[in-house]
Amino acid sequence: MDDQIELRGRELTLGAGLADAIHDLTAAASALLDDEFPVADPARATSAEALLRQLWDRTVAALTGAAPERLAALIGLLDRIRSAEREIADLRARTARTCSARCGRPWAACTTPPRSTNC
């Protein structure tokens, strides 16, 4: 997924594609685990990461004593969660490289989008 990178202040904002994927993942987890998982803003990396940690913990807990027919679905959900976490980590790494190449500072120190000439 090739999402746009944007920094608002010092917060990494996910592109629409990744935010939508996390929203869909959350809906699937809610249905499978029979629970609601609200997220403050799935487009913000820190909110999405916190949500993914919660989904991971709840899914691992559901594996304990799960009926054999549910195991494949739960393991598939864990795979989707890790995939989303990897995408956020990759986005952070690309942002860090882009910002560092422009201004020599780590991305957290930048206050403008890395594609800006005013980094």
C-alpha cells in the first residue's frame, strides 16, 4: 500500500488507504470477537497502534479455549493485525528517511510534511 505521508505537528498521519484498512480490520475483529473496539482517530499512527495492540491482546486471549473451527479465523485476524502494524512501521521508516534526507533531523523533530521544501 503506497500511502501519502503527512505530519501534523509531530504526529504521523496515515494515508486514507491504510486508515481504511485498519477500520475494516477493526470491524472484522469486532464481529469475530463479539465486542466493539472504538478508536479515537484511525488516521493517526499513535491511535492506530494503540488499537492494534488492543486487538492483538483480545485475539490472543480468545485463542485460549477456542473451538477448533474458530482457530483459523483468529489466527487470520492476528496475521492481519501484524500486517497493519508492519505497514505503520514501514511508513514511519519512510518518513524518517525522507525528513532526515531533507533537513538532517529525525522525523519527530520535523514540524512540516517531509515532502515540503521547508523541512
